[in-house]
Amino acid sequence: MPVRENIKQNGETRSRSLDADGQDGEMLHLSCSDTTTDNIEEDPGDREKIINKAWEMQFRIGISRRYNSHLASHYSGLENGATVLSLIGGSASFGAVFGARTSIVLLASLLVVAAMAVSRAFRWSDKARQHDDLYRQYTRLGERLVRAGDDEVSLREIEADFTLIEVSEPAIKEALMVICHNQQARFQRSEETYPLRWWQSLFAAFLTLPPRTWER
């Protein structure tokens, strides 16, 4: 009676049949342990969407970095100016005391008080630190974006973190945001820019003057 036994050879399982005299029968291929799968081709349309998403995130992060960097410098400059005025007023007051010039002492004292009051009222130092911190957060996001490349999962995480940072920002100064938008557009060679009047540019860090329609 023939006897059949399985033999594994080079990753394949073969069946060997032995007849009653113990002679080898025909080697039959039964199965192969090594399986191969065809490479799944990536859809060019999906890859293009990922690239566009990365470009868009770079654009949005770049605008936010420029915006907060500008305001951090703006408020820091105002705070330093108030400090300088206080020092000048204090020095003038000190010198006038020994010169017995009452009017100068009064004016210098008023200058010191006014500079300190305005600085405290508008909290320029606090605003400078806040926007500097936001600038650093957006910069870290930009670094993550570069490292992510075209990884879709990483891009989604970066977009989610961007939204969380964005909602923590104080009220937006629209004219300044338009300026930063145009700067980033030129940096990334985009034609999506908006015209801005000279008076809007001049007071952009303080407030947005009319008209508030941003048409290209």
C-alpha cells in the first residue's frame, strides 16, 4: 500500500509517495509557504492632496509666526519706550531738585507717572510675552511640519494642534494679518495677495482702520 509523507523543501511543502517496496513515487507540489502580494500603487490624486495640505499648513503656520513675531516686537518696543521715558523723567526730576527748578520737577514727575500708568494699563510687557510664546509654539509646529514630510497622519495631528493654538490667541488685528498674509504669499511665491491702504499699514499693529474689505 503506498505511503504518503510531506517534505518541506526550499519553503515548499511537497508530498512523497512510497510504494510497497519503499521506492520513491512522484513528487507532487502541494503548497507554498512563501506568499507574495502585489504592491499597491498609490493614487496620484491622493498624493497631490497630501502635498497641497502640507503647502497649506506651511502657509498658515508662516502667517501666524510672522503675525505674533511682529506683535511681540511691537509691544516690547512700547514697553521699552515707557521705561526709557520713566528713566528720563526720573533723572530730570532728580537734577531739578538740586537746581531748585520746581516746574521741571513737576513736569518730570508727571512724565514718569504717565509712562508708568500707560504701561500698566495696556499691559504691554504681558502682551509681548504672550505673543512671543505663541510665536515659539508656531515655530515648533513648523519644525514638525518639515519632519512630517508627506505623512498624512502627522499632517492631521499638526493641523489639530494648530487649531488648538489658534483659538488661544487674543483678538486678531485684521490689517496686520493681511500684511503677514501678503509677506508669506510672496515667500511661497503665491499670487494670493490683498491690497492695503497706507494708513492701514501705518496703524496695523494698533487697530484696523476702514475700509475692511480685503479684495484682490
